[in-house]
Amino acid sequence: MDIPAMRANFAKAAATGDEAPLYFYSHLFLSHPETRQMFPVSMAHQRDRFFAALGDVVTRVDDLDALVPILRQLGRDHLKFGVLPAHYPAAGGSLLATLEHFDPEWTPELAKSWAEAYDVVATVMIQGAEEAAGQPAWWDADVVGHERRTLDVAVLRIRPRVRYDYLPGQSLSLETELRPRLWRYYSPANAPRPDGLIELHVKARDGGPVSSALVRSVGVGDVLRLGPPMGDLTVGEDSDRDLLLVAGGMGLAPLKAMVDQVARQGPLRRVDLFAGFRTEDQIYDRADLEQLAREHPWLSVTFAVSDGAASSLVHGEVGDVVRRAGPWSSREVRVAGPEPMVTATVAGLREDGVPERRMSSEVFAPSRPGPSVDGEVTE
């Protein structure tokens, strides 16, 4: 497979903006009408996501060690859409047709590379789905608590009707009947509990139909659907090192779950949590985090604000605040938040001597179709 040529080819399609996704979906729905029911009635919030993710994954088949575990998870996850093995050739055919349509330099060799790469991806995803045989395609969960913390942030407490296993730091996909077939990913903010309760932090985003519905319309008594957990922003059971947790905005949720994990499961260790926000009034979970710090002497919580010099809190970008409080070279490090914050924090800590193998990060972006192969989660 000529991976550089494939990437250059996909870039040509991507450069057309909406044209390539529109062509892809038109080709798919006309050639295989049965696939239309897997997608939302309105494609306005879906149109470019599946196409972009498909191309992104396929052009990374030169790194199978990293890609295969993610593809297995995606194959399992896609059961919630009703995806069957027969649907994979349909999507692959439409992908190749689209890439050929937007590239005047398309060649048989390029077609062969794409076909081989897509076959690898589809095979692994089908295997992932087959390994999940006997498990639910999704889990129904009752909303048992809904608290507005700010104008645009709510904390939801949900309880799956049957056992739902996940690891602190992972994300789960979620659908509400108010926005059918629009699944978005959110990270539980607590470790698994005996009563099954899951806490979710949701921020309503401009143009975010699911997040807006969860914050402003969903209430106690409503039922949500959950997909299987995904992601690897976790703390392994074989590690007992002290932790450094660095959050930006809504990236706080998975890191709070890790604090809860230490409190509930151990092993006891030193945990330093830094949470960065633009202004002090955006710190939606302040009371809970301060209560946790009072209850657990092994936990330190530091809030940082980047705007508002009048605040009594530490001022500055959270990554800079963390570095000033170091050194952290002996810690396990987990970072979650907006992409600029994550990139700067990880790079800075690397410069300060934290080994790459002990750092893991996840990007929380304004639009959340789901985890990418880099572990991105959004909305």
C-alpha cells in the first residue's frame, strides 16, 4: 500500500469542503438505500464526520499496532447503528468512488492501495463486532439527576438498567430520543459504583444539538441510550505511581473519575489535580472538588484562570501553572482538555523530563462525533 499517495489523494477530496461528503453519501444511499436508516434524518450535523473519519482511519493502516485495538472498539461500537458485515463493502465502494471522482490523477495502483487498506480496516472491525456477540448493542439508562451548574453546563446523573462496565478515563457514546441517531461521546466523571450511578458533565455548544438537548431539555425520568465504553485515557492496575492530572474545561470529567478511582479502589497515592478555566465563574464543579480535597489528604486541587486578573485564584494558562509547580518527572501524567492546552502541556512536561511513556492525553473539542484514532472526544 502506498500510504503517502493515499494521504495525498484523500487531501484532494477533503479540500473540496462539503462536496466530497455529499458525493459519498449520495453514492452510498443510491447504491445501498438500506443504509440510509442508520443515519439521522437531518444530515447537517453528520455530513462530513463519517467520511472524514473513514479516510483518517484507512490512511493509518501502516501503524497496525496502534490502530487494531481502536478498530476493534469501533466495530463493537457500530453495532448500535445496526451495522452488519454486508454493510462494510457498501461503504468501501462509495469511499473509493468518491476518492476517484475528485482526483483526476486516479490510477489503478491507487485504487488497489485503497481497497487493500479498507479491507484491513473492515476485517478488524467485523472481528471486533463478532467478539461482542451476546452483549447488548446499547444500554438504556434512566436520568435520575439533572443539575444546572452554569448557564450552559449541567451535571447529569444516570443509572443504566443493567450492569455497565467501564474504566475511569474512558468515554461512552450517548443518544437521546430528542435527537435520534445522533450519538455523541461523554466521559463519566466517577469510577464505577456499586449502585451503577454515572455522573456526566455536559456543556451546551453553539450548533451542538445533542449537548444543547442534554443541558436544556432532558430531565429526570428521561431515558438515554449508551454505547459501549471506548478510549484508553486510563490508569493501569499495574501502576502505583503518584498522579498528575491536568484538565482544561470539560476535560475535567475523566480526571475526576480517576480521583474517584483512587478513593474507591486504591492503591492510595499522591494525586495533584490542576483544573484550568478561562474565568473563575466557569468553574462549574468547584464545590465538589474542594469537598474531595477536604476528605482525602492525598489529594491536592489547584484551579487556574487564564482571564480575570482580579481573581484570587492562580492566574495563567493551566499548563504553565503546572510547570511552575513541578518537577513532575516521577509522576504518571494524564491531560484532558482543548487541543491547544493539551498540546502545550504535554510538550512542556516532556521538556521538563516527564517520560513520554508515562503521559497520556485526550483532546476535548467543540464537536463530538466520537473518539478519533488519536483518542479525541468531543461536544
